[in-house]
Amino acid sequence: MYEQTVQTISVPDQLCKMSGISFSVVNNKDISVFPFRKPLLENIGKISEFAPCEGSVYLLKANSIMDDPELRKLINESHAIFVSSRSVPTDENSKHRVLEQSREHRSSIRQCIENMHQAMYSKNEDYENWIKILESIELVWHLCELLHLEAVHSDIVLPKLIEWSRLNSTEYDESISKELHLGKGAEIRNGEKYWVQIMSLLVESRFEATRALLRLHSEADSKPFMEADAILRGIPIYTIYCGLSPVEFNARWRAWKSMIRSKISAGTFSAFPHLLNVMNILGGVEPLFPLLRPHCHTWYQMLTAILQFSDPMVKVHDLNYYAQQCIDQYGGPSKLRLLDHTILALFDADLATVIKKLQLTADNGWSAVHLTNLLHLSGCLNKSPETSVDFEPMLLEYGQLLMSHKRFWQIGMMYLKYCPTHGKESIAIQLCSLPVDNTKIAFKVIEAARNNGLHDVVKSICRVLAMKHIKEGNYGNALTWALTSKDADVMTQIADKYLYKYSTGSSDKELNCHNILTGLGQSVFASGRLTFLCKYCDFQRCYQHGKVNEAASILIKLLESRISPKYFWFTLLLDSLPLLEMKIGTPVFSHEDSNILLATLEELAIGWVDNPVRKTHNFNEQIKIIRLAITKNLARTLLLQSNAPTNSNTIICY
């Protein structure tokens, strides 16, 4: 929105200098640059003249509003105002509250600009580009606020334009203050700078300050200067509190101008050419443009001055006519910049075009989103189809931009919440793409997903974290995340990792998952494999505490239910061996239990050739030992059953 210049970026690469460069678009903000030369037809298939070489790819990133600490403060402050604006009730005071929030936004912009100026002086930071951008945004925002958010009495806009011009023109304020402090002097009378300051005050309609400066002239007591002071003192200024109707004010203003022209014609100011120029401007003596042009830096500053001295009762719909005349004094429409087009659109009350122009500003959509929000809440964008603006795409783009940054993803999510059509889907996509570097961030992201009812996102994030811990061999944390996500597939995979590592002898003698599985309650039933792992841990705990009968019962149920993986059967049979060999009165395994053990052993011995357990050291010898122990236990149970006093059981032999 400021005067644009072409920036030259040097690529510090000798190969690029020799061969030339090309680029590729990475995303909507970045491009990659690399050395490239298009081969000639006769050289296709031949080795390049630059071979062998090491080429580099350079990534050029656009400046972002999130990259600077001062701008990050602006983002945080504007977010608080945005959220507050969305809670404004729709009543007679809503427009007043929206106006207050607009001023809060402008105050934040001004504070940011001041902080940047201080940083430039104290830290040698280069903020010149951002200062120009923010000053242009503030200029447009202030004008929009005055013309469209504030009430315009009787459709007369000049008082608003004068206020706008004064607040954005402070070039001579300091020097004028010094002149007023010095007082009268001959150096003031003959100084060219003095009259430049007079003219600058005049074009900004600062008539009291103009009078004060004129009284410092060495000839201030002469008749021409006293007449000039009386003219300035009596200038009619229209306000809603002046007590005059537009018709009455217009009559008084014309009489005042006629009086000035009569004094000019009488030669009252002829002895002082500079003072005569001042009176010609006040009297609206044509042509005004050559008199004002040296003292107005922009066409819109000249517009305010022209209206003050030629048509103070101008209406909004006439602004464009006068604006075109002023633009012609500054090179015509071909010289207009983005800022100029935006201001013209505001004069035409074309808010849709204003928003489109703001979206072209290099602030990543910050100003367009927040100003559109206020215009939308005030009802300015809903008056006709021509002025309607689709606000949701702007919110989506800005919210997604913030969520792509690790500092602002929570703020960006707040903007997306106010997108009724695609906001929830966008939050889900952005949350899934966030880099979860540690547990603290993970819990924040999961909490945000749960608060928005995005249970699939919670499951996805937990699954990603679980798989990450699985790859690192941290099965305990992986199981914790899998349980959080309630993902049965991941639970099964983790349980398999535990069991397989234990069964192949790659881990310690214990599974080391008792603490994790303790207190899971109904969660263990989410996966059959996890249920088996939990029951197997129960078996180990019973065996270690000497509860052999309970341990034997659990072991048989695990084998009989067939929920255990086949590669783990051999481990279960090995666990049964010390129970089979116990020298106690009554065997811990009954006859039926022994038959189940034997059937499992035979199926394991003759089936599944690719079973990795078969590669276990001394597998065949251990099978023989287990078979012998089972046979002995069968014999003992048969004898006990046959010697029982009342034997009505049917003995089954395999």
C-alpha cells in the first residue's frame, strides 16, 4: 500500500552465476531457487559442462507477520479484541461498542509503529518496510472508521476528513512548536520556512495555530496582519453543535468569502505577497490548485484543503468528483498506488473493493480480517448484494496461517471456530498437521481436539505418538497413548511386541508391563491381545506369590481359549513345566488340564513350520521334557482318579 520498489536478492552461489537460475513454487509463500541452464538440442544426452559439481537449492521465504516480536504483540492484542467483538450483543449500543473496538485496533497499530521506531534507534533493527505498511493500514482504517463506522451528520463529511488529515499529518508539528516558543523576531518575518509552516497549518484547517503563528511576525501589528487575524477568527466551521442548519451555514460561509475577496480586491494585503497567498486560499480565489500543490504531499491531503475552501458542505457521493481533480494534479490515475485506490474506494463507499485491496497488503491478511469483522458486525456489509463480502474464506485463510505456526496455533483455532461452514474441518486438518514435539504440547493439542468434539483427531494424534514410541522401543509410553486413543489395532500391535520379545528371549525374564496394566479396568477388553497380555501378567503374579493352583487355572484358560498368539504357546508350555514337576500331594493340573497341555504341545510340535519359536535353542529337547512331564502328570491324575472312593468320572485318554 506504499510506494513499491523492486527488490533485488543476490544468490551467493558461483554455479548459479555461471549457469543461470530457475525456480519452483514450494507453497503460497515460498519458492526454491537453484542453478539451471536449458540444454541446447545438440547437447541433449551429453554430459554438462559444469559436471561434476555440487548444486544447492535455496529457499526464499516471504516476510510473515509472525516472524517479528513486535508484530506478534499486535497479533495477540488484535485476537483479544476480535474475541471480545464476537460477544457484543445486538442492540442500540452495539455500533458504539464496535466503534470502540475499532479504535482499540488503531491504538494497537500505533503502539506497534512507535515500538518499531524505538527499536530502530536503540537496537538498529530494520523496520522501515513494516512501518510503511502499518502506517498505510492505519490511514485506511481511520478513514473507514470515520466514514462508515461513525455516524455522519446530514451526510456532510468534511469535518471527518479534516480530523483524518490532521491525525495523519504531523511533519511540521515539532518545528511549529519551536517557533511559537521563540516568539517574535526579524528572522521569522523574512524566513521562507515560516510561510511554509503557515501554509501547512492552513491546508490542515488548523486556523487557531495559524493565527498564533501569524502573530509572531514582526509586522503582526500592521493593518494587513490584523485584518488577516480577524478573518481567521471569524471563519465559519460547520459542526453538529454549531446550532446552524446546512442552509444557514452555507449563507454565512458565502458572506465570509465575499468579504475576503472584497478586501483582496481593495489591495489590503498587496504589501505582503505571502499573506496575500494565504488570503487567496481562504477566499477560494481561482486557481487554488497551484497555490496548494507545493504544500500538499498527497492528492487526498489536497482534497481536504480544496473542500475546506471551496465546498465545506460536500456530501459523500460528491467526493469522487473532487478526488479526480486532485489526482490530476499528481500525475493522473496512472500514478495511483494501492493505497490511493483503496482510499478512492472508501470515498465511493465501495467496501467490497476496499476489502479486496486490503487483502493485497503484505500483512498476511491481518488488516482485512479484523476490519471486515467490524464492518460485518456494524451491518455495513449487508446493505446490498454489491457490498456483500464473503467473510468466512478470509477467516479460514488467516486462521490456517496462524495455526501453521507453533506459537499461534491456539489463537488461529479461535478464528476458525467462527467459520460455521468449514471451520471444524479446518481445525481438524490443522491439528493433525501440528508438530507434536513433546508430551506437554501433545496434551494441549488433544485437549483442544476434545473441546471441539474432534474425537477422530484425538485418536489420530495418539496413534501417531504411539507409533513413534513403538519405533523407539518405548512400549510403555506407546501403550499409554494407544489406550488414550482406544485404538484396538495399535493396542494389539504393542501387546504383540511385548509378547514376541518375551517369547523369543529378547527381553528380561519379566514383561515389565505390570505397572502399566494395573488399574486399566475395562480398557483391557478393547483388544483381545491386550486382554491376553493382562491375564498372562496375572498368571506371573500368582506364580510369584505362591498361588500355584490359581496360576495353573489361568494358564489352562489361556491355552483353552486360544486367544494367545501361536508363537507364545511354547512359552506357556514352558511356564507349565515347574507346575507339572511340583512334588506335592495333589497335582495342580487335573486330568483334563493335562490333556489340554498335551494337545497344545502336539499341535505345536507338528504344525506351523515357520513358527519362529521352533528356532529356539534346544527346542526339540525341551519339547521332549515337557511331554514327559505332562505324561507323568497324566499318570498321577489317573491313579488318583482310579483310587477315589466314588468314581463316576469318565477318564478321557488321548
